[in-house]
Amino acid sequence: MKFFIYLMISLLLLSQYSNGSNLIFKSCNEASKNDPNLSYDFCVASLNEASCKSKSHPSKLEDLVGLSIRLTKSNGTNIISIISKHLKNQTHGEYVRACLQDCFDLYNDSLSSLEDAMVAFNESKDFDTANINVSAAMDDSVTCEDQFKEKKGESETSPLTKENHVYFQLNVISLAFIEMIRQRR
Ligand SMILES: *[C@@H]1O[C@H](CO)[C@@H](O)[C@H](O)[C@H]1NC(C)=O
Ligand SMILES: *[C@@H]1O[C@H](CO)[C@@H](O)[C@H](O)[C@H]1NC(C)=O
Ligand SMILES: *[C@@H]1O[C@H](CO)[C@@H](O)[C@H](O)[C@H]1NC(C)=O
Ligand SMILES: *[C@@H]1O[C@H](CO)[C@@H](O)[C@H](O)[C@H]1NC(C)=O
Ligand SMILES: *[C@@H]1O[C@H](CO)[C@@H](O)[C@H](O)[C@H]1NC(C)=O
Ligand SMILES: *[C@@H]1O[C@H](CO)[C@@H](O)[C@H](O)[C@H]1NC(C)=O
């Protein structure tokens, strides 16, 4: 009897888990077909990890938008603390420090954009606003990266290339999912 209860519980957990990851596989696949900027592998890896960590069981595409925006916000928060560490590093030249300060402000703004996107998406189902706000967050990472290249005559190496790239990709995923939901209506 006990054995059967364990078996049922395991099967239940397993089916919930596989439903969640099936949804992730299917959605990432569709999204990456629509958008050449979206890497299928990155999409699956990021969302699976986020869904495990948050112990959430996404059952529909709407849940994945929430998951992906929340993941992006937590990534952005981490990036801000990485930038703060760079700002304390006296080895960085004056130009790079000015860029880092701008990037700090850009990422801080982008967190507000994502907050607004979440509210627009969740509460008012206003997909246009959600799209505008996520796009703004995405552009912030591009602006941050581009600044380092804009020095007169030469270009500085950005210490944030990896972070900017990941943040860009995460926002591309949210945008693609929002678009997929819009098209289904
Ligand atoms: C892919 O990203 C670039 C910027 O890196 C952008 O100019 C382009 O429009 C994007 N393509 C799509 C289909 O979103
Ligand atoms: C948005 O809705 C999701 C469930 O779909 C929930 O997990 C999330 O906490 C909500 N976020 C906000 C900011 O209301
Ligand atoms: C951001 O997310 C990516 C993909 O999930 C992860 O590999 C990376 O460690 C995260 N970085 C930060 C700073 O949170
Ligand atoms: C400080 O910045 C320099 C130059 O970019 C780098 O080589 C060094 O590893 C950094 N130090 C710390 C503690 O991050
Ligand atoms: C970050 O953004 C928030 C909300 O927009 C603002 O209140 C805060 O002053 C900003 N923080 C810094 C350090 O710029
Ligand atoms: C989000 O988009 C709306 C609509 O364009 C805009 O009014 C709002 O200021 C945006 N939020 C942020 C933080 O930029």
C-alpha cells in the first residue's frame, strides 16, 4: 500500500515536471524558429533552471512570460552588483568608469521597465505596453555595450560583454513569448 502511494506521488511529480519542460521545449522551439536572434539551447537551459529554482510548474505560455521576465529581473539585479564591483576597481581608466556609471543607471532603469512590463502583462493584459517596456530593457543592454566602442579614435574593451549579451538574450525570449501569445488571440 505504502509502495503504491509512493509510486503515485512519484508519477504525479514526474508528469508535472515533464509537462513543464515539454512546454519549455515546445515554446523555445517555436520562438527560435520565429526569431533568428533567439538561441533554442539558451532558451531551454535558462527557463528550465529558472523553473527548477522557483519550484514553479509552468503550465501555459503566459506562465513562461512571467518566469522569463522574473529571471531577467534577477539577472539584471546581479549585473548591477557586478557593475558596482567594477566601479570600485581603480584599475579601470576614466573613460571605462564613466561608461560603467552609465551602464549602472541603464540597468537600474531597465529593472523599472521590466516591473512595468510585468504589470502590463499580468494585470491589464496590455501586450503593446509589455512589448515596449521589455524592448526598452533590451535596448539598455545594447546601449551599455555600445558606449565602450564609442571612444574617439579607439575602442575600449567592455568588461560587461558577457552580461550584456545574456541580458539581451533573456529579453529576446520574453518578447518572443509575448508575441506568440498575441498571435494566438
Ligand atoms: C536581431 O538583433 C539585432 C540587434 O542585435 C536587430 O537589429 C535585429 O532586428 C534583430 N532581428 C530580429 C528578427 O529581431
Ligand atoms: C504575474 O503572474 C504570475 C502567474 O502567472 C505570478 O507568478 C507573478 O507573481 C505575477 N507577477 C506580478 C508582478 O503580479
Ligand atoms: C544570468 O542568466 C544566465 C542564464 O540563465 C546565467 O548563466 C548567468 O549566470 C546569470 N548571470 C547573472 C549575473 O545573474
Ligand atoms: C580590475 O580591472 C582590471 C582591468 O580591467 C582587471 O585586470 C582586474 O582583474 C580587475 N580587478 C578586480 C579585482 O576585479
Ligand atoms: C534606481 O531606480 C529607482 C526607480 O526608478 C530610483 O528610485 C533609484 O533612485 C535609482 N537608483 C540609483 C542608484 O540610481
Ligand atoms: C512602459 O511603457 C509605457 C507605455 O509606453 C510607458 O508609459 C512607461 O513609462 C514605460 N515604463 C518605463 C519604466 O519606461
